[in-house]
Amino acid sequence: TEEIKKPKQKSVICGYPISIFFIVVNEFCERFSYYGMRAVLVLYFKYFLKWDDDLATTIYHTFVAFCYLTPILGAIIADSWLGKFKTIVYLSIVYTLGQIVMAISAIHDITDTNKDGIPENMSFHVALSMVGLSLIALGTGGIKPCVAAFGGDQFQDHQEKQRSTFFSIFYLSINAGSLLSTIITPMLRAQECGIYSQQKCYPLAFGVPAALMVVALIVFIIGSGMYNKTAPQGNILVKVCKCIAFAIRNRYRHRYSQFSQRTHWMDWADEKYDKLLIAQVKMVVKVLFLYIPLPMFWALFDQQGSRWTLQATTMDGDFGLLTIQPDQMQTVNPILILVLVPIMDSVIYPLISKCKLNFTPLKKMTVGMFLAALAFIAAALVQLQIDKTLPQFPSGTGVQAKIINMLDRQVDGSTPHTETLTNKMYDYMSFDGRFALEFGGNVSPVSLKNGSRNTLAIIQDGALPRHLEVKTHVTSRAKPEQGANAVRQVFFNGYSSILNITTGTLDFGSTVKNKMSTYANVPHGEAKFHIKDNAGNQCDYSLTLGFGSSYTLLIPSTFKFGTNCEKSINTALDIKPNSFHMAWQIPQYFLITAGEVVFSVTGLEFSYSQAPSNMKSVLQAGWLLTVAVGNIIVLIVAEAAKLPDQWAEYILFASLLLLVDFLFAFMAYFYTYIDPAKIEAQFAHSDPKDKEKKKSLEMGRKDSDGNSNSDRKSSYTSHNEKKDVQSRM
């Protein structure tokens, strides 16, 4: 166990212990590390590990659930074994290793033996990712209940004002770290890096958070000699669980009618535990019972980092002066928090109070859940509009074909959908299996793979034209990868010479006559393509690109190098760019954030007001548990529902939350508010025999001093602090 060490008197500046500055910097770096990594995680699953949306969502929420389950383990280790300081140090080392492993797992060159940019051994990267995420979940969750309380331990009893200011600064650092990281790491991800081939830079997006975690650990250790370290004194959560377990077992043993009944089932713990402890547990259990419906709120709330981010990949992120990445839209939440919290406290709640409305904490939580349900209805409406802009890919048995005339004249031909083929190109036409093209009386059968999307180029073959099949999509139901800033370019060379085409650092390779070059991702904006032949002639062609589009650029047989050479190049739009703007996500972010402010802040405030001071850590553990269960609900629904349309899944979640909200309102209607201090006062003068019979109370008191102080210190000196304990830690 740790010895109690008093801080040195000289380690004070402006009335504040110098040690707290190390703790604040540590928290900023740690939150930057966690939220930075989490911001790009679901896109890493989808685009690097090549998982589908459902699997990416499932693993993402499994990870978040573990991050909110491990705080219970961290609290037990700190209070019963190692103490807060050693727990933070040891689990931060685990945390740092996890971040480093995640960064290594994203280096595609490790298994890219043929240097084509695609890892050959994806299982290796998946295994490393799972190891890294497991270590991160253990580390971030383990230190979560310790850091704020450890900061509070640095102050003396006469420093209440300084302690209050510290917590304000502490939670400001949490918000600053999470806000900056969700802006910066998506920008790092959007860069391209690699040894053999340039790909989206996930190693950098994970590497910077890993570096910040190293800094966090070093800074925290540097302040070691200045900290006030309190010895572990036993964990109240363990004691509460043992008391409840004994009451249940004892009640089961006395379940027969010959035994007299007791007023409350917790009274069956009276044979072993102090009456005061039993009364305190009753108060806690009463609040925990109200927690039962709460996970459904978090099931919706935490989808900002999964489903809503994936939704943003199919939207237009061009905001004029700014280009927003889909994972950067998550920054709307912390920005709105900074705006809405003071508005709620200074405007909305006072207005409601002046209207003589009894807006109790439980009613506020009910409204918060209702707002979250409305957010998902808004997300469903947005998804319906997005679906209208998405291409209609062929069904399993059908095929689609785009016909392009590469000749310098009109073609006398027809298809089952057209009487003549006079135009230079046609949009995709759908066929049921085999069909035929007719050229000058000659029938040319076409056989395409079921479920495929193809381009048929009409070329000259001797005396008659014929079709040349070029596949542009095969059994694909998705837009080009990295949707917000990637397009796919294809060149069809009808020119008589071999051509080499490049743009930026991308090389499409040599393209011979009547052949297509490979697909390549080109960033959003104006792309300049350089077309060269073997003689050194060059033609530059510019094309303004949106988000998520796909083009076929056609170089006809009449193409000639020289002035205005680019005018003879034609463009065929295979997939339209994302046209529904990302700004339409702001209403759903506003609703979910307003719901969070009303629900989360009020929920913790209510919980703390209804429980004894030495049980606040138990309620904190229970609250974090509801977040974990909420994420488990998401992965269950994502795997079990299997709805064909994403908007339908949003409506399903909204409906479930509305149902749970009704249940919570019913439970809240019958809840009676209590004053824990008055109830505890009734047990101030216990029977001496009772004191001798239950020796566990004294340990509970000592634990209360350790835990309740830190909890009371972190129990929200302002509404901002209340909210941030849960949502940012």
C-alpha cells in the first residue's frame, strides 16, 4: 500500500498546489489520445480492415462498452490494492502500449509484399487491432475513476475554493482535448502516406494520439514527488455488493411462510451489517432501479461515432472555405455543449421556473430521452434524402450496362431498350441476364455476370462495329471508398498510341488502345491530369471533382496533342457525386446534444442528491454501467435486426427509446424524493450492541472519507462539470 505523503509547502503557486498542473496536462493529453483515436476508428474498420458497416458498428460499440465497464475494475484496484497514483501509472502504461499497437496495426506496408497498397495478411492487422483496443479499453477505463479524485486529493480542507476552480479547469481540459482531437485526427487520416504506396494515413491518425499518451504518462510521473498520495482504504462498491448479496441469500433462506416478513428486502442484511449501511444501500438501490431504462439513451447517443459518421461519408462536405471530413462532424457535439449548457442554465430553466412549472429532475431526463428519439427521426429523414441521391445498383440476377460509342460517327445499332444507338453515350440500362446488340443487321449477343455493372464501348472491328466489355462495378452496392474526398477515375484510350496518365502522385500506368486504366482515388477539388505519349508530347486536362463520384474519361481516336487538346476528351459520369450536404446533419446533432445536456447533467445531479455522500462512487459506477449496456444494445440490434434500409434502423432505435421513455416517465411518476442527510441523521446514535455486532461500519466511514471527498469534489461545482464527468471522461 501507498504511504500517506503530505505535499511540500514550497510546491504551491498562487494558492494552488503545483501538482495539479501536472494532472491537468495529463488529462488533456489523455482525452486527446482517446477521442482522437475513437474519431477515426469506425472508418479504419470500414476502409482499412474492409469490414462492412454492420461489423464496423458492432466492434466499435463493443470497444466503447468495454471502456465503460473497466472503470469498476479500476476503482476496485485503486481503493483496495494499489492506490490512485500507482493505478494511474500502471494502467497508463497499458493504455500507451495499446495506442502504439493500434498505430502499428494501421501500417499497410508491413504485409504489403507486392507493394500495391493492399495488405496481403489482413488477419495480422485485425489481430493487432483487437490487441490494441483491448489494452486501450483496460487503460482508459481503469484510470477513469482515479484521475479526478486524485486531483481533488491534492487540496487541503481549507482550500475548497481552489478545489472548485481546479475542477472547472480540469473539465475544461477534457473538453479541449476531445474537441481538438476530433478536429485534428480526421485531418491526419485524410493525408496520404506509405513506404511503397500512398494510402490514407491511419498510422499517423493513431500515432499522434499514441504520442500524446506517452506525453501524458511522462508528465504525470514527473510530478510524482509533489503529489499527496493517500493509502487505499477499501472499496465501498465491494462492500455494497456484499451487503446486497447477503440480503438476497438470507431472504432466500427464509423464504418459507413460518418466517416473519420484513418491511424491505434489504432488511434481511440486518444480521450482519450495520443499520446505517443498510439504510444507505436502500437509498442507492432506489436510484439504481431508475437506471434500468437509461441504457437505451446511450444506445442512441454513442452512434454519433459509428452510424452517423458512416452516414456522413455519403454526403457533401464542402462548406466553402472549409472541407469537412465525415469524422469531423462529431465536433458539432462538444461545440454545441459549450453553447447549450449556459443557455439551459441561464435562460431555459429560469424561464420554466418563472412560468411556475414543476420541471423536476426526472421530468428533465424524460425530455432528454424524447429529444434523443427526435434526433434519430431527423437522422432517418436525412437518410431518406441521401438514398434518393445514391445510385441504383443491379439486383442479384440483373445486370446494368452503359453503352459508349468510341467511333467518330453515329452507329446504326439498337438494344432491347433503344431503337437506335445514335448518341455518343447512354446512361446505365438494366437488363435481365443476357441481351443482344444489333449493328447493321448483325446481332451481337452480350453475356454479363449477374449483379454486375458494366461499360460497353463500341469500337471498329474490321468492316463492322462491335462492343468491347469493360466492367466498372461488379456486385457492388457502395459508392467509391473514403466517400467524402475520393473519386474513381477511369480512362478509356481510343487513341492509336500508348498513353501514360498521371495526376498528382497517382500514376494510372500505360494504357494501350481500346483498354481502360485502373481505378484510382483522386481527392476532392480540381484535379489536373497529365496525358503523355512515348514521344514526350503532353496534354493537360482539368476536372472539378465533388465527393464520392466516379467518372470515365474518354480519349477518342480523333485526339491530337497540341493547343486545346483537352477539348476532345469526353467525360462519362458513372456515379454522381454526393449532393446532399453534410450541414443537414446539424439538426440531429443539435437534438441529440440538447437531449444529452438535459439528460446527462440532470441525471447525475439527481443521483447525487438522492444518495448518501459515501455512496457516490457506487452511483458513478452504476451510471457508467448504463453507458456500457447501451453500447451492447447497439451491437445486438445491429446484428439481430438486419434491416435492409438504414433509415428503418434509425426509426427502430427512435421507437425503442420512445417506448423506454414512456416506461421511465411511469417509474418517475411514482418516485418519492428523499433527503439522505435526514435519513442518515436517524442513525446518528446507534445502539451500542448494534455497533459491536457490525464492525464493518468503521471501514465504510474511512472509505467514505476517501471516496466521498473525491466524489464530492467532482460532483459538479457547476453544470458544466456535471455533464463532463460522464460524457468526456
